[in-house]
Amino acid sequence: MEINSYCYHLAGMERMAYEHELQLPFCPDRYSLILILSGKGQIEIGRDSSSFCPRKLYWCGPGEEIAIRPALRQSVCLYRILFDIIRLPIDKAGKAEKDEPPVLAWGNRELTISDPGKSIRVAHDMHKILCKEASEAERSFFKAQSLFYELLDMIAISCSDESISSARMEDVVAYVRAHYADVLPRNRLASMAGVHPDHFSRLFRKTTGKGYVDFVTEIRISRAKERLLSTKEGLLEIARKVGYKDEFYFSRKFKQIVGTAPTVYLRKPKSIFSLACNYTAGLLVVGHVPPIGSVTPWIGQRYGNVLRSRPFKPIYWDTCDIRRLKEEARPDVIVCHDKQYDAEQLEMLREIAPTLSIPIKGMDWREQFMTVSELVCEAAKARHWLERYDAWIDATQQRLTRHIDPRATVLIVEVWADELMVFGDSYGRAGHIVYQSFGMSPPKSVKESVMAGAGYQYIGKEQLAEYDADYLFLIVHEDPASRRTADLLQKSEQWRTLKAVRDGRAYEFDGGMFYGYDPASTEAQLQQIENRLSDSSK
């Protein structure tokens, strides 16, 4: 039914004040509005229960019981407004028909009023008229009825604006996430949302599931965790960067939310969701199996027995459905690399847990390995692994330098499907081994256009001559498309004219193994490179 098919009739009003639990008088045929003037506690309407405080407004249908339970040492004062809803028009017998009223579309027991102060002023004026405290000129039933309609109109406008306010509130929440370290007065944010400050708090909780102050505090502490885990900053510096003036108040809030002091939190092992296969592999090398981890097929096979023996959910390659990730148990930390997700996706991850977006180019593979190892308190194991790796590199270099000119250049080309890519010293593909650990040089064009840029570059086979080198590593993935492209490339004139091909120094490697930029893949890559170069030098 349309709302104009009904008449809303003010039937009465009473002001109630008390200190103890109260069961409001039963009204089998009438609707009620309950407007809280003062006090806090619990209100029960039928089977619904919620906390109340001043300026809250609730509705109750015919025949529903209302119980008010004040909080300890609280006295409660409220208005109860009784009204009928009558269907129009009047029938032939002259009786108004009653029907299921549209008021039920209000839905939630607690009603939204954009200006609660005005609703109380209107209710005061209504009460004055009904209890004959108003002046003779103001004491009119029609005046009371018009005030009642004014109150209903405020409810209707607020309800119709709810969707608009909710949309604006999403923008406000995004603003708070971006400016969490700033001073954020509630009045200013309410103005941004286009609502009254009192209504803002309710709408913010409805949007986020949290109170405004708690929401800001949780974001600040979450960002503080990220800084604690990813930087060497002191507590004062971190406190100021996340919105607190001193480290003592920051430490108190941190302990209140996390349960431990920041320094204790830093030393505790973390439950990790590893969304980058390089970091999952690094964790596996130090003996830690994350509950969820991105793995390459090669890593999954290499550590298959270990992963099958633990509660582990694999994500293949460096992608995941963030929305489905929210359904999992909450980790302490999420790790990914900085090229995986855009700003919006990172914020979605941060809603799950503090997220470390590790720079894949800004940190070399050793630093990345140490970072994830420190998260699970296994830095000593990681350092021991790196010491063994360095000793192996030194021994390999001594053997190979007898046969290989240290000034020789190496080109790394990857075939994936129908594309050719040239790589520098990041993103795996053994670039970190030959260019960093062995100290060999890339061709000049790789140094200038690849390593100084994105770290990799797509090329056509006709461009290969521009990257000519003494040695060539061809990395081919196992899929049929990559195999066909590699076969065609190796039959082409462009391939045969390359210096490394003419001198017998072009080597093909497994794309699955050489994809990784992590300790496990690095170890396997080094072994293959050593074997191939040693064989060619005999």
C-alpha cells in the first residue's frame, strides 16, 4: 500500500522517569514511539534487544512487550508516544479499515533521525500540549497532531536519505583509511557525510561494524604493526607516523588492542598468509609452513611431502581471490610483493590483517628472505642458509673462473607462451645469481633499458641481435605453447646469428625452476648453472 492510503493518528503521550527495570504498559491495539531523553541501558521490544542512550528513538507494534533495563546507577527518562495507523478511505459502513501498515517498512527497531535534538524539541512541544502545560493559544489538538506529523516526516526523510548517506559514508570510510594519522574530528566527517554528528556515529557503525573511535584505533595499530615488522624505526617515530603524539600512549593503546607491548609483539612468531610464491618458498626453507601460501608448481612439487603433512592451503602463482581470502581464519600478517596489488586491493587485504607489501626490486632476494624469516622468528636459520650459499658461490666461482672470462656477458631470455622476455638481476630467472653472486655482466642494452627500468622487457626475436652476449640462458616453460615458440626461435636466422649460439654457449633451462626469486629456487638454479657451465668448459 502507498503511504498516503493511511492516516496516522496521535492517540496519547506520556513522560516516564525511573531508576529500576520497567515493563511498559501493554498496548494491544496501538503503535508506540520510544524516545530516550536521558540514561543508558538495554531495551527489549518483542524478541529484539539493543543498547540505548540519550536521543535514541525506537518503534513498537501493537501487542509487543517493551522492557527497559537501566544500566548500573543510571536513571532513565523517556517519552512514549502512542498512535494508530488507519487505512483510508472510509468504507460504506462509515468505519475506517485497518490493514498492515507501511510503518513496518521502517525495519530496524532503532529509527534514524538526522537531527535528534530537533526531534526532542518537537516531542517536548507535543507533550506540553497534551498535558495542558502549553498556553491557551498553543493548546490545540491539531497543533499536537501537526507536530506528530513533523516527527514522522523527520523519520521518513532520514530513512529515505539512508541510502544516500550510506554511499557518502563509504567515501568517508575511505578518507579515514587514507588519513588515519591525522586529527579527524567527528563533526568534520559528519559534514562530509552530510549527516548530523549523532547520526554519523550510528551510520558509521552500520557501515563498518565498528564505532568510529575503535575503527580509527584499529587502523592505527594495524599500520603500526606493519611499520614494526618492516622498518627499524623507533617507537616514538612509529607513534607519530600513525597518529599518536608520544610512544607511551601509543604503547598503552597497542597493548590494549593487541594484548602485548610492541617490543614483545615484534619477538613473537606470526601466523602468515603468504601471497607471493617467493616468500612462501623462503618460509619453507626455514621450516615454516604458512596456513595459506602462494606456490609455483615447482615449489609445490619440491616441498610436496612437507605441505601434505601440515594444514596448508595452496594458491598457485601470485594471484588470489581477496574476497574468498576474507572467509579464512585471520592471520597475524599478510605478505605480498609490491607489484602484485593496486592500492584498492591492498586496502582490502589490510581489512583482513596488517599487510607487508615487500618491494621486489627495492630489496634484493636476500633481504626479502631475511624479512619473511624474521616474521616467524627464524632469522638465525636464514643467516645460516645464506652463509652456506655464499661459501658455495665462492667455491663455484673458483672452479669456473679457470675456464670463463670474468668479463664475459650473459643474456637471460625467457619464453612464455608466444612471448620473449629479457630479464635483469631481479624477478628470478637466475639473474640474481649470474649478475649479483657471480659478478658477470649483462649486455649494455640490458643494463641501460632493463635493469635501469622495470627489471624485465618484452622483445621480438628480431630484436635479439641488440642484446647479443657471450653466454645466453634460454628459460622455457613446460606448456606446449612455450615449447613451440622456443622450437621456432631456435630454428630462426635471428637465433643462429647470435654470438653465444655460434660459440656453443647457449643453454636451455627449466622455466618452472628458474621462475623463482627465493632461496629454494636459487639453490636449484645455481646447481644447474654450475653443471652446465662446468660441462661446457671441459
